[in-house]
Amino acid sequence: MKNKYLFGGGIIVVFMAVMIYLFTQTNVQYESSFSKVMKEGKTVKATGSWIKEKNYEIDISNNIFSFYMKDPEGNVMKVIYHGTIPNNFESSTSLVVTGKFLKGDFHATDILTKCPSKYQDQPVQQTNS
Amino acid sequence: MLGNILLTLALMAGVFSVIMYFLTYKGYQNTLSLARIGFHSTAVLVIASSALLLYAILTHQYQYKYVYNYSGSDLPIGLLMSTFYAGQEGSFLLWTFWTSIFGLILLDYTSKRGDLEPRVMVTFSLVLSFLLVMVSPLLKSPFNFIWMEKDFIELKNINSAFLSLPALQGFIFSDQQSNKQFIQMGKELYATLTANNILLSDFIVQGKGLNPLLQNFWMQIHPPILFVGFAMSAVPFSFAFAAILKNEYRDWVKQAMPWVLAGTCVLGLAIMLGGYWAYGILGWGGYWGWDPVENSSLVPWLVGVASIHTILVQKKTQEKGGGSRFVKTNLILSIMTFVLVLYSTFLTRSGILGDASVHSFAEPGMAVYLFLIIFLLLFIVLGIGGIIYRWKFLTEHFSFEENVLSRELALFTGSVALIASSIIVLVGTSAPIFGTTVQTSFYNELNLPIAIIIGVLNGLSLMLKWKHTEGKQLWKQSQF
């Protein structure tokens, strides 16, 4: 019984210790407040939505896609992503961008778009026959 | 209507068979045949319901909300059939379907082995009953009609011949943002249509269609195989619990081994097929993206593979009347494989991972969330509680020393390495519950040393003998 616990327990203890350490090193918080994101400047997953009115820009030669995002408080942030515009970007209801705030812009390494799963809002007009 | 009736009857038959099997286990005389009738009825009703759903999909019966939401009239037949499991309701029904099929085989298998059948089937029918609650009209039935809740259907999906009817004009809206026209579906529209003798299946002529990302050959293969793996994971749990019920631990590993092997192989195959599929799709992270849904099927598989090796040791050490090694380990691992499958279901279906995964199903609502928690907690209490209850007996009768240079210990250490990996993946995957995520480097950096350890142990365990190996002989053998 003792050997089993020695070997087995040893592996578990060692790996759990390393795991806890690496967890603190690699964890990325979800952040919905841009004022925090802009102040702290560390890698986060910022959640918010695309500001349609400010449109977006695609720079093909440098492979840069940039747009503006806002958070629930109304803070605005420019997001720069080194990659292609996601397929369903224009119809997205909210976004999760991974990256950090540097020199006035948010540099994203990843964009996750969330789209409406069901038509939810009440439309305004009725059609006339 | 018929579908919901069949599923409700199946649930009732399922609960009936649980009770009958429990009474049989307790020693009542006439309940075994009743239990068998109950289980067979459950299985037949589930098969009938599944056939009905498939039929509704193939004949484009859009009066069913599920058929409207996930299928379309212009899909090729293979993909059309795969829409069966494209959404929550259908995928749970598929899991229920496989559980019923394997339950029938399990029933036959256990009936030929002494008093095994009631002890195993009581648990297995309980699992089946819980799954049936999930697909019942109360929760997530695929047979709910489209008019039962208010919804908006795009006019392009409606038969244009009916659109000019005066009675319908009050239901038509247009949306300024998207410039699309909709009709408001609900009880009122349904009443109006019925009053005008219009069948819903004639009225709605096109569905929302299958998500374009899923219109792929692998959609027809990967999910069904994955759900076989999930369905079979309940078998080792049932065998382990049967052993706990009888307080006898020698036979169950021999009886369960074919099932553990088959189930783990199928689950592993399904996971690898998923990786092969992901490799072909841009944005899915290559073969393996450490996505929460991918991870949550990996964790039970790792534990299942670990259990295969420790069960092998128990079987070997029991030969020729020897003592049984790793009895507690095998009970724990078999229980945990199924518990982790339930946990993975909870993680991926409750909406709790909302932001974190490309696999996210839509928000299922509070009732489903609570039910999944109850499902998970109940089986944790049964499984782990059972082990705790028998712990004193187990430690008194099954405590042995393993020699350092023995195959037993090498296999055990390998299993522990796999378990360490499963804990790591579990922790990383569950992090979003606490509002944080880990980067993929977390998984990669921790699993690499584990892979090395397993590699070393693989080679070593081939040279080590059972029980004891001479140090000198081992050293000689490991030279080139």
C-alpha cells in the first residue's frame, strides 16, 4: 500500500503544484468594464459590442482589421486585430476580444462573435397589403 | 402530440422498471419479469419516438419547432438526417436512444450472470429515466409545436399562397433594421389558421436550416459516435454500483471489462473524429483547440482509459485465487467516468460557459440548469456515497503492498499520470465558471511532462514482471 501512495501521490502532488502555479500565470479574466481594461493594460477577454456607426476598416496589405467597441457603461475603445474579419461580424450582438490595451488601442489576438440565436425584438411597423 | 405521448409513456415505463428492479434486488419474487417488461417497453417507446422525429424531419413537418429551427427542405438526405441531433432536444434524444439500445444488450448480458441483472439494471434504468425527464414535454422535448411559444417566422419560409389572406394581415410585421418581413407565430395565429382549415405543415414550407458551419460530412458521423460513448459510460458505473450493493468485488471487473473497453474505444474514436473534423474548418483551432466542449469529452475518456489499466491489474491479480488489487481505485474510476460525463453535459448545456466556447448551445433556461445540477448531484451522491459507505470494509479486506519493480505498480502509476492530466484539463475547462479562462499554453505545458512519464512507463511496464522483478534482470533487459 505504501509504494502505491508514494508513486501515485507523488505524481499528483507535483502536478497539482505546477498546475496551480501555471494557472495563475496563464489565466485571463473576463472584463466587461473598459475603464478597467484601459487602466490595467494586462491581457484580458474584453466583452462588449461593436459600434456600428463607427464602421470598421480593413487594411489588406498589413492584414489589419480595426473597429470600435463599447461596454455597458458606454466607454469606447478602438480594437486592432491582426487577422481577417470574422464571418458573422456584422450581425453580431456582442463580442469577446482577447488581448491587451497598449498605447491607446486594444490589440486583439482573438475575436469571438456572438450572434442572435432567435429573432427577439418587436419590430416597429406593420406592412400594408 | 404523438411524440410527446410516446416520450411521456417511456418515462413512466422507465420509472416503473427502476422500481421493479429495485424490488427484485430486495428479494421480491415476481418483480423480475415485470421489470423486464418495463425496460423493454421503455426501449421500444424511445425507439418509436426517435423514428417519429426522424420521420418528421425527413417529411419537413415544420409544425414542430425543433424541425423548423434546425432543418430545411433543401438539405441532402445525409445532412437532413443529421439535423436530428443538431439542437439540444434532439441530441438528448439521441443519447437516450443509444442508452436504450445498449440497455437492451446489457439486460441480456447481465441476465446470464447469476443475480447480476437487478443490481446493474436498477442503476442503468435510473440513468435512462433521468434522460427521459430531460426530453419530456416538461423540459426539452423535440416534439413541442411551434405555436406553443411566441416566435417570429420569416415570410420567406411561409407558403406564399396564403399570405394574401385578410385574416392573417394583422400578424405580419416588418423589421426596420434588417428589412425583413415576419409573421408572428403563436396561439392566436394557430387558432386563426385552424379556423380557416389551414394545416401548419402546409403553411410553413421551409425551415431555418442547418448552421452552415455544420453542413459537413463529419456532422453525420462524429456526434452519433460520441453519444454512443456517452451512453456506454453509464455501464461501468452501473457495474461498480452493483458491486457496492452486494458488497462483493471480485466478479464485477471481469463482467464489466468488455463494456469498459468498448465504451472507451468508441468515445476515443469519436473524440479523434471531432479533431479530424476541426482540422478541416477554419477557426476551430486545428486538431485540438482545448475548447471547453472538446475538453469536457476528453476528461471522462482519460479517466476511462486509466480505469482500463487498473481493472486489468485487478483481473490479473485475481487469477488462480489471488488477492484483488486496486479494488477501491476501480470503483472510484468507474463511478467518476460517468460523473464526469454528466459534469461535461452540465458545463456545455447549461449555458454557464456562454462566452467561452465556439460550441455553445443556446441558453436553455433555469429549469434545465437546475435539472442538470440535480442529475449530476444525485449520481455523485449515489456513486461516491456508496464507496464511502463501504470504505471501511474495503480497506479491511483489500489492502496490499505493491513491489516497486512490479508491473502492477507501473500500470497504476501510468493511470495516475492520466488522472493528473484529466484533473488539469478539468480545472482549466471549469475556470470560466469563476469568470476567468486559461490560455492553451496551460494545457500544453502541463501535459507534455505527463506524456513523457507515460512514454517511459509504457516501455518499463513491458519489461517489468507481475508481482516482482529482479533488479539485475531488469537492468540487463533494458540494455540495447
